[in-house]
Amino acid sequence: MSQEPIPFNQLKSLLHASGRRMTPQRVLVFNILRGSGNHLDAKRIWQLAREHDRRLNLATIYRTLAVLKEIGLVDQRYFARDHKREIYELAQKPEHYHFTCLGCGQVIEFETAHILQVGRELVEQYGLRLTNTCVCFEGFCVECTDEIVMMEGVK
């Protein structure tokens, strides 16, 4: 799932168009998200940001993420059905979904046309205006499944 990096000038344009300033904190969070290939929660973004600016607090990170989300540069996603595990990623990725292993916590990112098709069917059948899809897949990865099977065999 390769992606073209969002140009820095797009950040500036979107901030100015929304009446906001380009602050060092916004640039830093944007660059952390742009440079990361990992799924980052707010706390991890804060930890990485503090490597560059020790004065940053977690509240600033949440406010910055909210602004970046509002202007369409960041998506907030959930990795659990109770929505307790939220991550942030740049919004330019194609529509995709996540599988979370309940054993080891591994997250597998994938794309599928099936969920998009269900969305289209909802729109056509009920005349809805779909704005967001939130689907969480949970279970056990191959390694954890093998481990469970081995442990059950020992009993």
C-alpha cells in the first residue's frame, strides 16, 4: 500500500484556507505522521515529538491532531470494537481496514472492495449519504493461533 507523501505546501495551504497558522507543533506532528510507517496513537506521537521539543505536552498533541483531522490531512481510526485503541495516520491512503490480533497486538492493514460495495448498496437501497465507515476486524494471527492450538494440545 504505497503512498505519495503529502507535500509540505499542502499543509500550509490547508491551514491558511481554514484560517489557521502554521505552527512549529503542527509541522512537527505532520512530519512525524508523514515519516512513520507505523500506526501511531497520540501518546506515541507525543513521545516522538518530545525528542525534538521537550516542552510539548500531550494536550498540545491532541489539539494539533484535531486540527489536522478537521482540515482533512489526518484520519483517526480505531483498532478495537470498544474504540479504546485509536491511531492517527495521514488521510491520503486509499480506503483500507485493519485486523488486530488479540494475542500479540499485531495490526495487519488491508484493502478490500467488499466493504466499499456494501456502502454503495446502502446508499442505493436506502438513499443514505454515507460519510464514514468504521469496521474493526479482531481475532488471532497465524502465530497466536498456532500457539493456542499447541497450548490446547498440552492440556
